[in-house]
Amino acid sequence: MRVFGVWLVLVLVSTGGSRTESKCEFKGIFNFGDSNSDTGGFWEAFPAQPGPFGMTYFKRPVGRATDGRLIVDFLAQAFGIPFLSPYLQSIGSEFRHGANFATLASTVLYPQTSLYVSGLSPFCLGIQLRQLKHFKLKVDQLHSSGSTHLPPPDIFSNSLYTFYIGQNDFTSQLKDIGTEGVLHKLMPQVVSEIANTVKEIYHEIGGRTFWILNMAPVGCYPSFLAQLPRNTTHLDVYGCIKSYNDAVVKYNQMLKDKLAQTRKDLPHASVILVDVYSVMLELFRHPKKHGLQYGPKACCGYGGGEYNYHPQVLCGNSKVIDGNNISATACEDPCNYVSWDGIHATEAANKLVTAAILNGSTFDPHFSLSKRCHLRDER
């Protein structure tokens, strides 16, 4: 699979400043999602995030569930706009180029219990959509007052709308109803809700360009692998849980089919499926081919071994187990890992995924960024 063919794109997402000189017709980005694209919303609502999150790029915790930047951060840099402020951030927000409604642990479907029971965020996709509508209402109302901290009203029809959500709907029910139960009972509702949200933004907000990122190969996540019995027969030749990844493939096809129909229903919209699954699977299977060292092994965790993950001691936390105080700490070289904490990708992996997105190899149907953006080589 050739997903990393245009390497100059990485220059646009280098470790330099938070902006480039690229020019895009996109005036901003509005993002919906979970921890894979949350730039701090969850920790604004439920402070405060511990270290070592943020250690690579920001040098401190900044609400992102990784050591540095997320895909949405790299996209913002490539498009020449600031990092997206969380909608829930009350101090220091910058909304002139969009907003981020994602929060850690969010689902597409409404959670049936509280955060403290299920671990799922109350800010599901339906709530995030309501927040967008409220945001637009305030922008329209305050535009005439000359506010400099909000975007012009035409931003809504000239922005990119990104969705990276659905993973928590899938993983939170695996133990209870299994992969087949999740696929048949929940995921059809998930893809329908995503499609309906796209339609609502199109009709009520004026959005025209939508990128929906599919689900990553959760069967390669150390958080699941570490809890399997030793000598398991459930692994494929690359050491990932075959049944989980097979189920994700079926979900991703379900999402692809639903978006194909949505595209027909919205002939004046650009509705693009972004194939994150294939890129992440390649990184987990062949990390060394792409400048990394470790596939299904967490950088930040406890226990060492094959996965460096302990389900009772998550990254940045400590706990007394069997009379011993143990802590989950970070490796010294997250740039060599695909997995940051057993659940989320490292900045290094996010950078490689973004490179594949920007060179167009992940889009279905094919979408040429060169028609919307003049991405410059900053070397």
C-alpha cells in the first residue's frame, strides 16, 4: 500500500511554528470528535490533565490525549490557520478560524449513563452539533457589534468540517455484546447519525465540505492486546486482534456506503471519507518502514514487556497495587512509537497520517487539495 509517497508535505507539518504561509479557500475548520481530535475541550470541563501529556511539542499538558499534536493540529498548520480552540474553553480562545467541539470519551450516540459510571463524555455528537448552532447564532448576532474575536458570518459556508468520532461507541460495548452485537445493534445507528449530522450542517449551517475520518484498527491497540490471555489464538500474523480489526473493516465499509448515499442526497456538497484505518494499520504492521521502531507498544504506560500497558494504571497516573505504588510514565523517545498511551496515537504517528491525508491518498472519492489550497514547500 503506497500511502506516504509525497514526503514534501511533511514540511508543512514540521516541528516549527503553528502557522505556515499556505493559502486555502477554507477560511477555517470546525471539528467534531472524541479524544483523537480533542484540543482541550474535555479538560476545560473536567480539569486538570496530568503530565506527561504534551511533552513533545507543547512541553506541558494542553488537553490533547497525546505527547504533542493531533491530526487536526497538523491540518490547521498546513492550511495556515491557528490551532483550533476548544468550544468549551472560556479563557484564551481564538475562534476567527473555526472551533473544536470534540471532547475526550465522546460518542456519536447519546450515552445512557453518566461519565462517572460509563466513562463516556456527556458531549456526544448531538450535543456538539447543538454547540455549533449556538456558536453560529452568536456569530450572526455579534457580527454587527464589530467583535474581533469571532469569525465573519461567511465562514460557515467556506470552512472544512471534520469528523473523527465513533471509536468509543464501538469499544465501550465490546465486552458486553461482542463484535457482532456492536456491528449489528449499534454501528448502523452510528453511521446514520453521522450522515444526518452532515445533512443538518449542510441545510442549517451552510457547510459544503466534509471530511469524515474512519475508524483506526483498534485491534492493534496495546490497551486491548495487553488484556488478552498469553499464547492467544486471536492474533493475526502482525500481532493484532483479528476479530476486532475485521469488525472495524465492516464498520468502515458501512460508513463508506452511508456517505456514498449522503453524497447523492447533497449534490452540492463535498462529502469525503478519509481512510485513517489503512494508514494506521500500515504503521502498526511496519513501523520501521516509516521511521518508527514500535508498533503495538505504548510509549507511556507501566509494565514494560510487549505492550507496556496496565489497565489499572493509565498514562500519567499512579496507583497502589498489591502494596506497591506504581506509576505509568512516558518513554524518552515517543517519536519512535505509533501508540502513545495504549489508546491514542503519538504525534509522530499523527504526522504520518496527516501526510497521507494531504497527499490525497486517503480520500474516497478522490479529492484534490491542490484545487482548494496552495500548499508551499517551506524548506
